[in-house]
Amino acid sequence: MEALTFGSHRLVHLDLKGAPPKVTYLAQLFPLLREWGATGLLIEWEDTFPYVRDLALLGSNAPSCPAGAYTAEEARELLKLAGDAGLAVVPLVQTIGHLEFVLKHDKWRALREVEAYPSSMCPSHPEALSLVTSLIKQVVEFHPDIQYLHIGADEVWHMGLCPACSRRIETSRYGRPQLFLEHVVAVAQYVREAFPSVRVIMWDDMLRAVDTSVLVEFNLGHYVEPMVWHYTPAECFQLTPELWDKYSSVFDSVWVATAFKGATGSCQLLPVIQHHLSNHEHWLRVLSREVSKFQNFRGVALTGWSRYDHYATLCELLPVAIPSLALCLKVWLAGAYSGDLHISVAKDLGYMDTPLLLNPYPRPQPVPQQLSFPGWKVRVGVEWFANLRLKYRNIVESDQVETWFNSWQIQNGFTNPMQIESLIPAFTDLLFELASLEGYMRVHLEDVLQTPAMDEWLGTLVEPLRTRLRQLKKDAEAQMLLGARARGYDSHI
């Protein structure tokens, strides 16, 4: 167990395609990550990276800069801060799936496997490999002295569907898996030739259904190291012993990936820490049985997804998930969760008068007033919002509104003032509290996030509630002035 927990890499995943933190915030966080047991960062830049030349459309050098991106100076400062904190950096560049950030642009639209969908690239397109190698070249050259590059290759939703790929499948020996493996090997060969000291990592999910003999024939273990990901709690864990037998017969080295956030719901506000702790504990149990089958256990990446894909809404913000991350790192180092470990981490994070809950639901829950980790005021604001949203739903979706103030009744002026009168102060109070929350969040999100991410969070979560409440209040006041009337009464007569 000690070889798992102490003798290997512990990478914290920064998913920068959603709410990329300000460098000033990361400067506070990185030393703590090292203190909590992290050894490195798995940085998924996506379109926050300062691409140049033929890729300038993609990142911070684009004429229309993406919603939150790092300048070259900021990106260099980020890497320097990581190095100063003793954190190794592993950059992640997607190379076939999850390429929305590239394929959404007209310049590369022709490279889509399915013309209508921007997620998957056609590996048969004559420009596909050159695009991928351009992405890799710019990213690797920007990261001095890296040992590993992660080429993604997960969740390729559409493959073998375009005419060119269909023909290749029909004439190939192994069909669709061959299409995928030929592309992965070509990408890995490029990395090996262009950057001989860099090892290649890939996600494993697209390999799970491929026969062992096919993986061996493609000599995949010579080119890549798989990162086996699974984010469920113990009772739902589904990686079989047979999978480990297969992988150990193909690969000498293996990585695994857990999750500390971004895996319990595509629009989740607050991490369900209990879920993530169970995931880490069960991973440790699985590895204690299976890892001896490999020559090298490289380590774990604790993933923290910010969006489920490029077009998805934000899920848990990074500062909100710091308690989950700290607990998961400590559990990984200790080998198991315990009450004493929980108390120790909670105390370090400033949870004195309010408990650090393993499950933040159901709401409402007590909101901490004073914590002590970077970005804690954002965590407090999100907990406040979660309570407020429940209060909003309890009123707006109440039987009182549905029974005496629904849209048909408003449209037809068929309402009872006795039932509406008490709603107006309730709507007013909610609007006042929502304004207070927004003011608080604007101040403290600005300390952590770039402006586009702050605007997106508020626009997605706060603005729809305000718009609905304002309309309800306006309608309620109009109905009170109208008074109880016969159905169909025309106030203009």
C-alpha cells in the first residue's frame, strides 16, 4: 500500500475549460496542494492556452478571445508557480475526442467525423494528424522539462461514420478499433520522434472493449501508458479483474484516475464529498489486489471536472471543491478515511463552528461564516445560494402558486387576492436576498475567476431566478389591482 500512496505520482487535475482560476489564486493554492500530498498537476488547457500562428484562433491570442484564457505571460507564470511549489506538470491535449474547442471553428469544421457534431475528429481526414501534431508541438514546447504528455483519447462518441472512415472499417481486419488504434499510435509515434524524453499517457475507456490480441498486435504498450479512470463510489464500482489481467498483458506501466469533483452531476453546485471519498477508498482496495500485475504503478490523477464538455454549463467551481480535494488527498495518503482524519482536515480548513459535511444535501444546511483556505468566501457564497435556491423553489413551485397563481390564471385575470397578497412580500424578500447574494459573489468571484466565468456563473444561476421573481411580483401586483373578477373580465372596458 505504501508504494501506492507514497511512492508514486499524485496529480491534481486542473480542468481549465471551465472557470479557469486567476493566476493570483493559483499562487495561493499550489503550495497547499503540495502540503496536502500532491506531487504534480494534470493541466487540461483546452482553449485557455496561448496558441500562436496557425492555431491562434483557439486561445488567448484569438481575435475574439475565448471566455477566460491565459496570456503567454500568465501561462508561464502558472508553470513557474507550479515548479516553485514542487509540483510536476503533465499537460493534457485532446487528440481525437472532446475537440469541440477546435472543431467549432469554421477553419476546422471539415475535420468533424459527423458534420453536425463538433466533438469527434475524423482520423481519416488528411489534415487530422497535422492538426493534432501542431497542438502537441506548441503545448510541449511551452512546458520545459516535462516527463509526460497526456493525449486524452477518451469518449470518442462518433467514430467510423464518415464515408472515408466507413471504407477503412470495411477493408480493415479489426474494424472500428483499428481505426482508433492507428490514430493513437500515429500520435504517440510523433511524440516519441519529436520529443524522445516525453512519455505518452492516454485515457483507457476506448480500450476496454478491444480484444487483448489486437492491443498486443498494435504494440500499444510500447507507445502509451493507460490512465484507467473510474469515478463511482464503492457500491457502483465496475472495473473487473479481467480488465486488469488484459491491461497487464499489454502494458508495463499504468495510471489511475479518481475524482474529487465534477463527477456527481453535470450541473452540480457542491461536491458530494462522501461519494468522492468512497471512490478513493475503493480505488485503494482495487489497486492493492491488482497493481502487482504491472511492472510500474505510475500514480493517480485526482480529476476535477469543470464542465462535462466544452458546451456544458459549469459544475462545481474549484474553490468550492477544496475541502473535497484536501480530504481525498489525505485519504489517499493514509490509505483509508477515518473520523480523526476528517477532524484534522476540517480544522486545517477552518471548520470550527460549522461542520465540514460529507454530503451538502439536502438543503438547507448551515453556512460557514469563517474558513481559512484560498477561495473560501466563494464556497460560502455557493452554499448560501444553494439554500436560497431551495427557498425560491419552495415558494415559486409551491401549491399556493400552482393552485391560485398559475400562468393560466394570470393570463385570464382569474385570481383570488386573498391567496396572492402574501406572495408579494415573499417575492420581494427573495429579490432582496438575491441582490445581496449577487453583490457578495461578484466581489469574491472576482478574486478567483476571470470575468467571463464570473458572468457565466451569475448569468446561469442567479439571473433566471431574478427574472422569474420580478415577473411574478409584477403579475401579482397587477392582479391585486384588478381584484377578484368574473372570468374573462376586460379591465379596459
